[in-house]
Amino acid sequence: MEIYGLGIVALCMFVGSFIGMGLGNLLGISGNVGGVGFAMLMLILVTNHFEKKGKPFSKRTSNGILLLSSLYIPIVVAMSARQNVVAAFEGGAVAFLSGGVATIGALLLVPLITKLTIKENNE
Amino acid sequence: MMDIINTLFTSYDLVAALGIVALIMVISYGFADMIGQRRMGSAIAIVVGLVLAYIAGKYTGGEKGLADVSLFTGVGLLGGGMLRDYAIISTAYGIDLKNIKKAGLPGIVSLLVGVLFSFIIGAAIAALLGYTDPADITTIGGGAVTFVVGPVAGSALGASSDVIALSIAAGVVKSVLTMIITPFVASIIKLDNPTSAMVYGGLIGTTSGVAGGLAATNAELVPYGAMTATFFTGLGSLLVPSIGYMLVNAIF
């Protein structure tokens, strides 16, 4: 059933966030350190595990998960509509320069790091 | 008449938000089709969202864009952290474990380089523009990491609230700029495979920017970028107020 798919993602979210918050506590910072990442890893491990066993999720269960992921871009649009864009514009030169240069610099590093680490991987 | 409409929008706020976003998507994809760039549809929709947030912010004076307008409060829920994370996690469905293993090392390297690089750039610009207090410099550097890291570092180090606000603004600029320019530079930086998407997520780190930028470039890459990006803010919150502050303190 579709709700099973939603439930599986919910379970992954709670377990992952639990790990993330526990990690945050351990490190002495309030917050969720990589909780979403742990949850994604868990979803991947769970689905790969069931597929390996030859028992992949049923069509309707996977429809539930696919519904959620198809809502992802609309949710990003809603998210951008609730950002404090005015503050970003009025933050002054420091905000613009530090945010802007950091972004453009990091973008330019993408091919470099990709190449570098792939080389290391092959050695 | 207006009362009824008001009541409808406020009692069905989430449904109203879904309807509004659907409308934004229809218009944006229609426009993208018109200019023959269908793949730009989601990028255009995101920019429309940002423009609406700017107009709403000017109009209401609030901090939550369109969500501060009483008719559109549901946008705050739909675009909030809970549903965003829930939907992000679901995008991992169908990922092959082999791809993750292949990109493990690049992911870790890019995370470390990404946090340090953004922090150093942000701190250097703060120093160049006349900030001398190490706590202020660290906070603004943290903002260049993400808009969460700036306030985390700022409150830990006792920076003033206007510096913290600036650091948030730096993070928002990063996130917004990432969403807008990623589709345009994607081919230059070879952002076209899972490995480079993971590196991109680890280097840029702002989850919303990475997710929006990748969604506008190639939606299939979103989970790879989002996966590394989600560790970025945590790593930044950890490194910036500790090692970052010590570094800045040693120099100034």
C-alpha cells in the first residue's frame, strides 16, 4: 500500500535524525548533524537489502515513495518563496561579497576535486 | 465575500500553498517552453518563488517571505524544514549502492575542502572590509559556510546581533546565488554525473541551494548532491566555532 512507502521514509527520517541529534549531543553542538544524510543512507541500505533478497517493494509501496520524491521540486519552490530575500539584498557588501565569492570559488573547485579524487581512487 | 475567501485560505492553508506552488510551476514551465528551454522550468519556478518572497518581504516587513502574508501562511509549512527533509530523504529511493561507494572519497574530501574554503573566503572578506574583532570575523566566515553556521558560531562566540544578521544574509546570498547560477555553469564545471554531484554538494554545502541548483540542472542528481550537503552544516557548526575561531584568533 502507498502508505507503507510513506511510513518507510518516515521511519528512516526518525532513525536518521535520532543518530544525527545523538551525534550533535556527543559533539556538544545543539542540532542535527547529518541526520538527513543518515536517513538517506538507511533508505538506500534497506531498499538494496530487500532487492538483494529478491523481495523488492511492491508497486504500490514504491508509488508512495515516488509520490514524495515527485513533490520535491514543488517543495523547493515553496522553500524559496519563504526565504528572507529582502535581508539578503539589504545585508550590505559584506554579505554579498563573502556569500558570492565563496559560492563562485566553490563552484570552480568542483571539477578540480572530482578529477583529483578520481585519480586517487584509481591508484 | 472577502471574509469568506480569507477564511478559506487560512483554514485550508497547506492546500492553498499546494495550489499556489502548482500555479507557479504551470506559469514557469509554460514560460520555459515558450523560450524553448524546458529544463530551465524548475529554475524559473525557484526564481519566481524568490521574487515573490522579496515582494512579500518588502510588503510585510517579515522574515519569512510569502509565508508572512496571511493568505499564504501554508507556504511556510510546505516549504519548511519538515516536509523538505521528508521529501529529500525519499529522493534516495532507487539509488544504487555501487554509485555511493564510488563517490565516497570525493565526498569526504569535498566536504572538508568546502567548509574550510568558504570559511576562509568569508573571514578574509570580513577582515578586508574592516572587521577586526575575531568573533565577528569568525561569525561572518561562518555565514559564508551556511546561514546556519554563522548564527551557531556567532552565538557561541558572543558576536553582536547585527553581525549575526549579516552572517545569515551571507548564507542566504550563497544559497540564492547557487540556485540561480548552477544551471548556467553546470556544463563548465562538468556537473553531469553522480560523482561530481556529490563533490558539488560537499563543496557548496547549503542544502537548499544545492537542492535547488541540482533540481534546475538535472533532477536525477539531486539525491547525490543532497546526501553530501546534508553533512556540510553539521561539519561547519563543528569546525567553525572551534578550529576556525582559533585560526582567526591566531592571525588577528
